[in-house]
Amino acid sequence: MKVIVLAVLLSVAAAQNAYYPEAAYKTPEYPAQPYSFEWAVKDAESYNDYSHSESSDGKVTSGSYRVVLPDGRTQIVTYKDDSYGYVADVRYEGEARYPEYKPATSYPAYKASPVVYKAPEAPVYKAPVYEAPVVPDYRPTEAPVVVYKTPSSPSYSAPATRLPTTPTYKAPESPVYRAPTYTVPSYKPTTTVAPPVYEAPTYIVPSYQPTTPVYEAPTYVVPSYKPSTTAAPVYEAPVTPATYRAPSPAPVPLLYRANAKKTTY
């Protein structure tokens, strides 16, 4: 039974999510901020005397409020709200006082006021005045006279025919050619320019005096070389190994000894 109820709840939640998707806009969550306030009211004429103070550091909220009750006591509530929950401490100051009940010793005499009734006045009715109805004047209206005019026959005029006119051609006039007039240019010969005069270059013999180089004979330094005397190497004759012995043949396994056959060569 519990499984069926759980399945029904899951299906209802899935249907709600399908028909009511999550809103695109999400309300921003702001971190708690520290604050504090305090106020009080005391008015003797209206019997209002109460106050309230509260402070919070963003995690723990604490405060208190007081109010004067109608019986004369003062109710003081000190509370604290944190991660563990809301805790309130209620206490009272003063003693409750109630007004003393005093029964009345005498009551005022009751005097009934006289009631005067006035007879209603008789209503006055006026006879209605009827006016004769106005008879409408029915007169036959004259029929409108309709005058029809005979339409006039249209007059058609024959179109005027226009014959094509014969075009007149004018012979072109023969062109008139005029001999070109040649004007002799006023050419003036240019004056000849004298050829340039070249002067032979003058060669200046350099004042060069060869100097004979002075060579100094090299001095040969005889190296102080002393031959090193090394003893001749001593070679020892190799030691001849002992007499070589052939290795003994490997033993034949027992498995093959029974089936071994002697062969004669």
C-alpha cells in the first residue's frame, strides 16, 4: 500500500513539473545584513506604553519588547532567533489590579413618557382630466408625374479619308571643292655653334723614391732535447696447459637402456 501511495505522489509531482515548468526568472537571494533598531511609545492619556528593540549580526537575531497590559502588569518578552530556532522568555512585572465591584444601592425611578398619536389625514384625490385624442388628417397624396424624354438618335459623321501625299525629293547639291592654300613657313636657320675646344691633360710625374728593405737574419735556437732511456720490454713465454682430457660421455637415461639394441658394424 505504501509503495502505491509513493508511486502516485511521484506521478503527480512529475505531472506538475511537466505542466508548470520552472520559471526563467529566479528571485535573487541576498545574504542577511546586520541591523539594529529601537523605538518606544508612552502616552498616559491614551494608556499606551510599549517599546521594541532588536539587533542582528546576520546570523543571530535577538531583541525584546514590552507592553503594559490592561490589568496594570507589564509584559516583557526577550527572544533569540538563530540556527537552533526561536526561543522566547516571557516575564511580567507588577501585580494585576481589577476595579472593585460595588453594587448600586438605589436605582432611579422609571417614568414612562406619554405617547401622543395623531389621526392620519384623509387623502385628497383629484379627478383625472382626459383630453380628446387628436384625429390624424389622412389625405391622399398626389402621384408623382414621371416625364420620359425620347432619346435623340445619335448622329454619325463619315470619317474623312486622307490620301497619302507623294514625297518630293530634292537632288543633293554638288559639293564645291577648294584648292588648299599652302603657306610657306618662315624658317630661319639656326646659328652654328662652335665645336668645343679640348685641352690635353698635363701628367704630373709623382715624386716616388723606392726604399730598400732591411732584412735581419733569423737566429736559430737549439732546443735542449734529452733523449729518454727506456728499458726494453721483457716478454715471458706462455705457460703450456696440462694434458687435455676428453670429457666423459653423458650417461644414458634408464628409459632408453631397456630398448637399446646392439648394432654390429
